[in-house]
Amino acid sequence: MQHTSLEGLLEDKLKSEILGIYIQGSRLWGCAVKNSDFDLLVIVKSDIPKGSTHMGTQYDVTYSGERVFLDRLRNNCLYEVCAAASPEEFIIKRYVKMPTDLSEILNRKYLRKYLEDETAKIHALGEKFASKNDVRKHAKLYTHAYHLLFLAHQFSTTGSINNFSGDLKTLRGVLTLLPESWEAPNWEKAGTMYKSMEATALSSL
């Protein structure tokens, strides 16, 4: 992968503080298309909250202070877990304190809490997009939701993440992780609709 323009795009004030850079999003999940941007997680020394900085059409950078990153990793937040599990080709700069055995940080209570928080946001956004008849964002949202659930199920059952793309068959197992506020019949329907939603999301990226 080529990232020749990345160095010139990162914020000057943070360049000297960069501890790690990881590719995330659709490229890591295997659902990127030709014009998909690079979603990057950049870990820095500074004690800053996690926040995004958009950089044109090629890069979407999320900066995270080291302390915040490690706290979120311990709390089983999936983006941070995915960074720890990333194959070499998705690591631009390896964070030297990154754990190598993810099973040591697996905490199903924390993982469930993370899922409950994330799915609450997803439901709220889904209702918003549906009310506006925004098919593109609605499809991307639920493709994203499926991947989060698939990754959470894999992490919960194996203590690691070795497959970032997934398939429909895993949704049956994923249903066991859903918070009680989610009704299984809705997700059975989502399972049958997933292929068409995925196609819509990919075509709009």
C-alpha cells in the first residue's frame, strides 16, 4: 500500500508525538472500493481525547492520546482492539506498547457495555436516516453495525480477531451478544437483507 502523501498531511504540531498509525475502516474490513479513503487511527503522546480530523478525500484521521487509547483498549472498545489485531500490511507505524495477546485484555462485561453504547447510537442514527429516506447512509450504517457485531462475537469467543470481513452465517452466533433491548426478529430480517444493504453501501462509497 502506498501512503506517500500521508506524512505531509498529518498535523505539524503532532508529528513528533506520533507513537502508532493503523489503517482501519473499510480497507481493514475488506469492503473498500476503488475510491474509498483511508481511515487512520493515529496514537500520540499528548493527553488528548479521541477525535477525528478529516483530510480531504484520501485520508480520514482519528487522533487518540496514548492514555485514552490504552483506556479504551482495556475497556474492549472495538476500534482499539482491531488496531491491536491488525495484520502487518495495515500497520504504518507500530505502537511499541501494543499487547500481542488480546485474550489477556478480553473482558466480556466491558465488551457488552461497549456494544450497548454503540448499538444505541446506531439505532438513533438509523431512525434519523430512515426519517430522511437516506438510503446511502442507512445502508452504510448497518453494514458498519454488522461488522462491529461480527468482530465482537469473534473477539468474545476466540480472544482474538483473525477475520475482519465475515459472512452472513456468523450473524446467528452474533445474535447471542445482542443487548436485551434489541429484538431478535429485527435482526433476522437484517440478516436476510444484509447482502443488498452491503451492495448499496459499497456502491455509494
